[in-house]
Amino acid sequence: MTSKTKKSKSAGRFGARYGKTVRARLVAVEEKQRKKQKCPLCGRLGVKRLSKGIWKCKKCNKKFASGVYHLE
């Protein structure tokens, strides 16, 4: 009986396609972009990504542009 292999976090949706290195890079980028980040204006955690390069702080309610995947 074969055992199940562990899927690669969010890249598990691709199965065996595209290669391990590409999927590992994708996981790293997606983890960075989905976690709450520190607001450059008020300094508190609570900034979330709305779309490509558009960020919004839930604490001070400011919307601003920055890096595409994570704040720089």
C-alpha cells in the first residue's frame, strides 16, 4: 500500500505540474503577500493587500500603493 505524499502548501493545487522549485517559489511569495504587514503610516500591523500594488491599513483606514507582493 502506498502512502500519500504531502502537498506543497498553497501550491498543492498544481499537483505534480511545473516542478518543485517553481512551486516552492510560489509558496514563498503567496505566504508573504497574504500575511498582515506593518503600516508605514501608523506603524501597526493590519495592512492587507487589496490587489496588485494596492494596500489598505485596517487601523488608520489609509489606502496606498507599494510593492506588488509585499510592502517595501
